[in-house]
Amino acid sequence: MNNRLWFYFSLSVLTPLQTPLLAEIETPATQECAAEHAPGSSLQLFRAPKVAHDYQGFLVGSYNHFRGNHEASLKHFKDCLAYSPSPYAHSGYLHLLQALNKPKELIAHYEDHANLHDIFNHDIATQLAIAQAYISLGTIDKAEKMFIQLGELNPDNEQIAYFATMALLKTNQLEKAGSFIKTCLSKPSLKQKHFLFHFLQSKIYFQHSNLDAALASVQQSLKLSPKFPQALLFRAIVMEQRNDIGNAIKGYEGFVHATKSDQSIEKHIIQLLFNKGEYSQAIKKLENLKGATPDYFYDLALMHFHNKNYSRSLILIDQSLTMQPSLINAILLKIKLLSALNKKDDLSAFAQKLLIDHPNNIQILQTYLLLKNMGIPTKKLIEIGCAALKVHKTPRLIATVADLCVDAKEVALADKMYGVIIKHSKNAQVRARARYQTCYALFTAEQYDALEKRCQDVLSDALVDPGMYNLLAFHYATQNKNLTQALSYAEKALAERPHYPPYLDTKAYVLVKLGNTTQGLEILRAAHAKAPQDRIIAARLLALESGLWKS
């Protein structure tokens, strides 16, 4: 009888009253066995006085393992192992360590009991547990040796063949795995499991990016076992990788049908339908999932948005934001929806509420700045920001509204707001940046006299933002004056940020103004290489290279 079946049968006939009785029984056969394995014996598997105790410990430990009570099982096995029990206890302990995912302890116990190795060699389940532990620890050579030995002793055992293949795949020995699979497929004794080896073969082809061969192998697997779930799923994955999205979707749907439910795959099907632009089908499938989370309502709203059903989308996005008001994707989608519906007043009110509710959220503040690209005039945005500042005067909100004032050339208001930051901020770098912004506001408003006076005042501060030096250098270059001083300022800015493209651009500009076009062109090319998307630098470089830019 199979050892494990024997154990459970034995356990089933014991009663709580019988268990203590076992400890009292010591038959002549037991005494003889104990003498044979007394201290000094080559095996010494157990000691006579503890035979019943060890047997009971093994039974109780195995029973708890079977029931999932691993901690209790561990306690009984350790107690049992303290008295050199039978090999069954050692085997049970090894399987428990495997269940607890303790490969290091498993291997240590196995290697510390070399006298049991010959016995374990005929226990397939234990051998597999040991080999898999070696793989987990990265001791591939020992695992491979065990699998080879197991395969030689049990050439027609499908379980060993499967685990040996998986071991080779896990260790990325694809060539060996491929050869081993071909051997398995050539054995009539493994015919019932050929579908499994065709499936594993398809995974090897997939690893080699041979998608056609991978598809052919997994199709062969499904021909032998049409309802094999893993093969159904893998076929869909291969089809998706071959960009056969229509059949991939059908494949995923077949897998879901076979397994009754797999929400992660259903969501993937929805994503594929969405990517294909089949929004109605995607919406129908997502509604069938019946979610109730902010992300669920956002996803559904997004699909209705792309399906041009803006009113329904707006209802859903409000549900999402009711549950999670700071969900940035939902906020952005609502802004798009209000803009698409041309609800400018609602959009302004929504923006003001956002600022009041989240005056320190950087993402929301950045979104607020971008509203000027959604049709709301900058001056209107400043009004919205000022209204929010009446509720919350946070430094981040003040700085954001002040930056809008610079864009609108509202110099006095910008100066006032930056002044609040300079007065109250404890961060020297923040104060230095705010002072730079006050100068930049004057520059954008073309108030150059006030700019030069303010710049000189700021340059006397203990900490100067490098942007100040760059701003003054660029200003002098545009005015074609104090060019030597301008070059000195440009170099001071670059001393702080040596490879910053706008600072390189300013130095190149100054050098061209000084007549040093060769060096200016070299520096401008370096700036363009670092920021190829910068249109101003690209235009200046083109003008200089074509000879259209004259100092």
C-alpha cells in the first residue's frame, strides 16, 4: 500500500482512547527491532524506549500537515525527530518544510542525514521535494543530477518527466529542455501526457521568439486535450504577440469560458477591445463585471468618453470622484468632459473647488495651470486662484497663482504674492527662487529699468538663484550692452548647472553677440543635443548654421 495512503488509513482507525494505549505496548518484535538499531548500529533509526512516542509524533505531525496546521505539525515533527525516528518521519518533515517554503532548512536536514539517502532514493515525492529545494537555492547541478537519476530509475513516470522539464525551463536551459521534451514525446508510455509536453514545447519556442512554431505546438496540445486551460490561455497569448488581436480575444474568451471565471483575463479582454476601438463591446463586458471602486467607474467613464457618450461618462466620473476625490485620472477626464460639453462655467467652478480641496496637491496645481490650454483665459484662472487663496493661503498655491500672474504680465500682483513667499518661507532656496521670479515678471513685462535695479538688489543676497545670472546675461545680450559682464553672468549660471540647455543657449547667444560665432555654435549644438525637443534652441541653431542669424 502507498505509504501516505497507509498513514491516513492507520489514522482513521485510531481513536482518542486508543492513542495513549499505544504508548503502553512493547511487543517482543518491538524489543528485537530496538536491539537491532541500538546505539552503535549503522542505521540507528530509532531508540526502543521511544518507539510508540515517535510513531505517535509522526502520525500527529502528518495529520496536522494534511489539515494545514503547519505550526502544530512542525512542533510534533521536531519533537519526534529528537529521538531518531523512522525514515517516514524524516520524509514527512521534509514535505512540511517544502510546504512552509523553507528550502534552506529542507536541504540542511537532507544533507545532515546521509544514512537515509538510499531510502529516499525510492521515494519519488520526497526526491522531487529535495530537487525543487535545490533549484530554489540555485544549486542547479545537484537538482539536475537528481532529476536525471529519477528519470533513469523511473523512465515512464510522467510526474518526474514533467518536473524535470520544468526544472530545465526554470533554469533557462532551453536546449536541454527541448531535447528532453522530444524524448518524452517519443515514449508511448507517456502518450497520455503528450498534450502536456507539446504545451511545454510551445513555451520554449515562445522563449526563442518563434511564434509560428509556438502556435503550432500549443495547437497540437489542444488537439490532444481541447479543454486544457493553460494551453487555451497560452494560445491566446501567442496570438496576441503575433498581433492577431481578433483571434487573441476569442482565445482569451475561450479560456474564461473553460475556467468559468478569471477576472484578470476578462479585464485584459476589455483592454484589447478598448485598444481596438470596439468601445461598445468593451463597455458591455466591463458592466458585466459589476465593480464598485473608483477605478472601475473611471474605466467605464473613459470608455463612454471615447464612445462619444459624454453625458453618461460625466455621471460615471462623478461617481468615481465621490469615492476618491483626489483620483488624478478622474479629475483630468472630468476636465476633458466639461470642455467637450463646452461647460466653461462648470469647468471654472470645478477648478476652484479642486484648489480649495487640494491646495497642496502638486498634480492638481499643475492641472490647474494647464486649464489655460482648455479655453479658460489666464485672467479668469487668476481670479479662480485668488478666490481659493481666500480659503487656503498655502505656499504652493500662492506660487502657482503668482506664476500665472507672470504669464499675464500682472507684475504688481505677482510681486505681491512672491513677496509673501519671500517673507514667510524658511527655505533659503525657495526665497531665492521667488526673488528670481519677481525679476522675471519685470522682464516679461519689458520693464527693463526696474528689472536692472531689482536684479542688482537680488545679486547682493547671500543666496542667488542661478536663474538670476542667466536672466541678466540674456537681458544684456538682447539689449546688446554690457556683453563682457553678460558672459561672466552666463558662466556663473553654468557653474551652478553646467549642462542645463537654457543656460548653454544663453552663453552661446552672448558669444555670438561678442562675435565669437564658432564657440557659440559649438555650445549651441551641445545644448540642442541635450534638449532636441526645445524649439527655441532648435530655431536658433538652424538660424546660426544657415547664416540667417546675425549678431
